[in-house]
Amino acid sequence: MEKTSVAGLCAAVIGISASGALAQEAPVPFKAPAEGTVLEYVRSSGKERTVTVDKVEGPVMILNGGATRYISFGPGLDKNGSITDEEIQKIAAIFPLEVGKKVTSGHTYHGRSIQGTTDTLEVLSAGEITVPAGTFKTWVIKTSMYNAFWNGRSTCWYAPQIGYCAKTSFEDNNGDRWTQELKSVKAP
């Protein structure tokens, strides 16, 4: 009978590698919901919000949340915003998701003045969360956006099972702050 050390058995059970580090999750490729999918969210204020997947191009989704269009986990663009295909591809480079992975991109806001905004996306961790729509295995992606006049932070709990955020939180330097959780997903 072969002997197994208690330390070796414990390491196997809790996922510690031979070097002693916690084992990481396998990288997660991009998976988008089908075009026309409707994601319904409820905010901490009780207000409901609907987001529709307008377009999927390779590893990028364009979402319509009403007046603002969202580029995957990157910037929200209102009618005055624009982003180049090159910058969209920089955002898409966050996939496959791996804890610690970070990418930087930028977009332009054409309001009272043309403002360049820098967007940094980082995968913070992986775990499981429960929201009104159910329990999901998620990857936590933090997006930081800033320019000379404004800065904001968004955190998405990306659920590969649905192809988007099961939960999102947002705050900016103007005092806007909210959290929303997925209530339902309706396929086209």
C-alpha cells in the first residue's frame, strides 16, 4: 500500500500546487449571448433596468442599455462617445480571462470639448455568487475609466454561463453609485 502524506492529501483537496501556491482557475474564453438576448436587472434602489445584446462581433458585444451603449466590460458610450475598432480589440484582449490579467484601452467623448478617456480592465478573482436569476460561477472584472474631468469604477461579476455580468457595481467622482443584479435572461 502506497503512503500518502497528510500534507499532500490536504494540498490536493484545497488546490495547492507543488510550489505551494493556490491553483488558479483555467482561463475562460469569451462567450456572448445571442444577438437579441434581453438581460433584466434590478438595482439596489429597486429600479429595474433592461439591456439588449444588439451586436456580437467576434469577442466584442455592443449592448444597448437605453441612452448608453456599452462595449462589453469597457466604456459606456452615449450619443457623444466614439471608440475605434482598434481600441475595442484592446478591450477584447481581456479574454481568455485569467486572474491578474490587465488591459488598457481608450475612447473619446465629443461633448463640450473632445476628451480622451483611458479605460483599464483587470480580472480580480473568480468565485460563485447568487443573484435573483440564480447562482453563477463568476469572474470579477474591474474597469477603471478616467480623463482630466471625470473618473469612474465599475465591477462586473462575469458569468460565462450567461455571457455577461450577473452583477455590476459602479461609482464615480460625481457621486453616482449603484449596484445591479441579474433578474432574468430572455433568449431571442
